[in-house]
Amino acid sequence: MIMSFIENARGFLPSSMLDWPGKICTVLFLNGCNFRCPYCHNPDLVNGRKIPNEVSWSRLAFFLSQRRGWIDGVSISGGEPTLNSELSDLCRKIKGISMLVKVDTNGSRPRVIKELLNRGVVDHLSMDVKTSLARYPEVVMRPVDMDSIMESIDTIICSGIEHEFRCTVVPGLVDYQDLESIASMLRGAEALMLQQFRPEKTLLPEYQTLKPYPDELIIEWADKLNAILPTRSRGLAAMARG
């Protein structure tokens, strides 16, 4: 049963055309994450400190019901949404008002992903793959169960629902060899999205001065990876200008 206030909800973005390919969605941000990726662009959500209740279910439900037919659904992001004990019930409530549901995840909790799928309360799963498996601890700066990461990948690929895997291409943490390893690991997936690193706001301040890879290089890498699985790029300057 969902409480009057959504557990750990930090706020929501009324509409986005970027967070769910082909859809207009509201983005709901949940607090807390079990990874510490130094380049994270939502550092305020990472530490999971206790926050005042910010988003009531009644407020969100009213907002969505007034925009039914214009907003396609809700993208639940973070932080790491699968840490939220009410996630499955929250997804069910959103679908109950005729909205689609997308969940972003780092793949560390495959049991929760399976629960969402088994209950039929999620329409799209988007998983961040941080780097090649051997470099994961270096990137997430926490102990990580790689069997859980692989279980989540396999579960999503075999789920039969719309999905996407994403990798933020951060110099020093992800290179082309890492991307080849990721693409090979994801064979059979619908898509791999290479996301341009944005240095404007990061968990570790020193990453704010790190120069991203040139857009042209990311495009070149995406073209090469298409031989393994469908690969696209996102967040490039040329796209922003367009």
C-alpha cells in the first residue's frame, strides 16, 4: 500500500522528450543509490540522506490524470529506484491511472527487476552498464556482485518488453575496448545507447574539469558497434543544436 507521500521521492520533472525514446514522459526522481560513480550528474540523489516528504501520491496522480493523452507515461529514475521498497506498488498505481511505466536501474538488484516483470507493472526497462566487467569496481567505487549485474542483463534481454542498455562514455573509465566488451556481453539486446559524458555537475568535483570524448569519436564508435548490436548515441552537441 502506497503511503500518502511517495517513499524517497525527491521531485519530478513535468515532461521530457529525452528520457524515454519515442515517448513524452514525466520523470520521477527517487533518492538514494548503492553505487558512487564519480561522474554521476545527480549527486544530490546519491547519498540517500533523509529528506522531507516532497512528492505526495495525490499530487502526482492529479498531475498525471490532467495530462492523460499528452503524457505517455512516467520514467522512474534516481538514484537507484530498485532500492525503494514501494517501487512495485508505485508502478502498479501509475499503471492504474492508464500511464505507461519505465524504470531506470543500475542492474544491481535482479530480484526487484524480476518482481516488476512478474507483476506486469513495467513497460520499459533501461539499464546502465557502467563499463567492462573487469573495471566495474573502479567505476562504481563500491563492492559489486557481478553475478547480479549479469543476471539483470539476461533477465532484461529475455523479458520480451521494450528495453535499452546505456553506457556513459567517460574518458579514463570507458574506452573503445570496454565498449566492445559491453556490446558482446549484450548480444541479443534491443539497443545500446552511448551517452556523452557531461562535466557540468558531478559527484566528484574533479570530473567537472574532465574533457569529454569528441562527439565525432562517439559517433564512430557507435557505427563500429552496430556490427555487434544496434547502437546509437545520445547527448551530443550537434543533437542539442538540432
